[in-house]
Amino acid sequence: MAAHMTPEEFRRYGRQVVDWIADYQEKIETYPVLSQARPGDVLASLPVHPPEEGEGYENVLADLERVVMPGITHWQHPSFFAYFPANASGPAILGDLLSAGLGVQGMLWATSPACTELETRMADWMAELLGLPARFRSDGPGGGVIEDSASSAALVAILAALERAGGGRAGRDGLTGRHTLYVSSQTHSSLEKAAKITGIGMAGVRTVDVDPATLAMDPARLDAMIAEDLAAGAVPTLVCATVGTTSTTAIDPVAAVGEVCRRHGVWLHVDAAYAGVAAVCPELRWLNDGLAEYADSYATNPHKWLLTNFDCNLLWVADREPLAGALSILPEYLRNQATESGEVIDYRDWQIPLGRRFRALKLWSVIRWYGAEGLREHIRTGVALAQRLAGWIRDEPGFVLFDHHPLSLVCFRPAWDGLPEDEADAATLRLMERLNASGDLYLTHTKVGGRVLLRMAIGAPATREEHVRAAWRRIVEETRAIGRDRAAQ
């Protein structure tokens, strides 16, 4: 039987792993951005059965190169422009390593006080860095918590809203009657999933019209829909306003939506998963408009654009009581003096699982390494590069720019003059597939007004102007090549 890894062996292999990661970061541009693996390739490289005897860690590192790396899409590649950024920085990786090394399970304050109290302080630090309302700070009735994702944040916000709307009946007796959630066509799909999980069901999800020009939620239509549902005997429970939608970074009018929510007594959750961290820059604090006056909960992801590797979502609530009321269960085996005293936070009551990782360590590492100015510089770089890209698209004949691009996402399409819309959309998708297959860059797409648009999301730590310019040149070249192929047919 293989012995446990000794501290000395851990030092030796640990140095090799750190060196491997550093080497990977240095040579990341040599890899194709999108994995070239076919379905089943990685499985075919793996033994069907596990080893009977333990083996040296050298074999794991060797197989990392042979088996794993061909199946990796390189999210930290400077030419990764798909989805949204998923930043991983050196300080965050080291913070994660420290978390893994400590092996803390921070379900209760008592199970490691530092895990809880560092998290509380990091939530307060982030609230200050982003200029969030004072009622989200831990020294008031609200506070912040690190969740794994904005999807989990939305789920627990709905549970808190149900708790408040029914005075605790939902958690005690189950849902009775019809409860409704309000989203727009641009809201992240996690809200619909949360509706299924919480028992509200898809039938309870109401989709509010958007302004066709801005794709922002229409507050007047929201008001009318809530009034209709109230008249029909439903319980309007939560409205999700989005600041920076996944599709195009559309921004809902939080203040106007909040006025509607307050008038009807409905919980307002603001999902700023991608865009919220940009408020670290004072000139972008307009992203917070309406939060102080109306938001019951607010979520943003440092693991997208703020140099903190996945997973790290921050959720703040203006009043922690409905959240803890919805999620607190205290079996005998979790009882302890600190919890009974009421003097501490037990974050198990702020999330779905009982167990929780020491995620605050990586956020602490990032904030202390970069400082506020370093974080602002990273965000400003992404915004500036996106605005330059938008200018190049606007100046290039034969391309259509989607005008809304306030942050680091730019949406556009070739005009494909003379082609019917369906054929033009097919050509745009064909263009994207050719670009991605090349390995030189990676894009994703969306649809606006029924038309296919390409999305370029800038924000990887290594991305510089030369990478954005090279990607744009390649897009133009491939578009012209497809146009020539079409003309030759």
C-alpha cells in the first residue's frame, strides 16, 4: 500500500507543480485557444480501470501533458474572447493553494473562526471598493457572503424572498398558491433554473418586455404584469434586474424597476455577475444607480473580471434575517456555544450546501497584491481595448456594430450585403466556426432582434492591444475569404 505523501515529498512535487503552472503561463500563447479534441479523445487516453497499486506523482504530471492538455480550452489565453473572462491570477492561485493546504471546512464560525471572519471582512472590503450601499455592510442589518456562483446567489435570493413574502410559511409548509418571478428575455437562465429548484416552477416565471433598442427591462410593463398577477391571486415574489446581461451587457433601469418593486412589496435582486466589479473604477459607479434605494440583494463575480479564479461570487443582502430564516437548520450535531450566543455568523445559513471552502483567502490575496489601483487598472485596460475594437469595427466597411458596448464586451456582425437574413446569419455562424477551429482566437455568439451577432469579450489578464488587433485582422480576412468563396460559387 502506498504511504501518505510526506511533507518532504509534498515540497518536492509541490515545487514541480508550481513550476509547471508558471511554465504554462509563460507559453500559453503557443496553444490553440479552443481545444482541438474530439468527443471521446480524452476518455480513450485514460485506462478503463483504476490502478491497483499507487504510483509516483511523476506519472501524474506526465499524463497531465499527454492526456489532459489536448482537451483543455485555454481560458487564460490572451486571444480568448468567448463568453466572459474567467480570470486566474498568480495571487489568486496561491490563495487557493493555501485554502487547499489548510483543508478548512468553514460551515460554522466554530469550525474555523478565521474562515468566517476573513470572509466577512472581504465582503466589506469589496463593498467599499465597489461603492456599494452602507446597508450591505456587516455592521448593519445586512452583509455579504461568498457563494460559488451567481446562479447560487440567485437561488438563495429567491428563497429569502419567499421567506419574506410568506412570513416563513414556504419553508415550513411548502409553497401554497402561485408565486411569480419576473425576468426579461435577457436575464440569465439561472433564474429559470432556480424557479424549478424552489418549486415556483417555470409557469411562475414571467418574462417582461424589453426596450428593443437597449434590451433593458420595461418598468411600465413590469408594473402592469405584477398588478395583473396580484389581481389573479398570485404572490409576486422576486424581480431580477440585470446590470450587464450575458448576451450584450444590457443594463436594466434598476431605480425605475426598484420603484415598481417597492410599490408592490416585491424583493428586488440585482444580478451584476459580470459587470458589477467594474464599479471598482469611480468613473463606472453609475452601474450602481438605484442599489442604495431599492436593492434587497446584489451579486457580482470577482471570478469573472477581477483576477480571482473560479469560484468566487459575492452576494450581499440588505437584511440578513430572511436569508438565514429560509436556510437555517440546526441539528444537534451542529450545536455549539458560539452559535448559541448569537454573536457570530454561521455562513452555512447563507448558502445551499452545509460545507464551504475557505474562498476568502484567494480574494484576500488578490486585493492585497493588486490594491485598489491595480484592480482599477485591469478593468480600465479591458474597457479601453473594447472601445478601440468598437472603433475599428465602426470604421470597417461591411460590418455592423451593436451600439451598446459600455464595458469590455463588443457585439457585431458582417453585413453580408445582398444575402437574405437567414443566409447571412448562417454565414456569420460559419465565420465563427472557422475562426474558432483555427485555434488563433475563440469567440461566441448571441442573437439580437433575431439576428446573429458575434461577441468579443475582452478581459484576460494577458490580453494586450496586439492580441485584439490580431483577432480583428483575422476576422476581417476570414470574412473576405467567405465572401470570395460565395462569389465564386
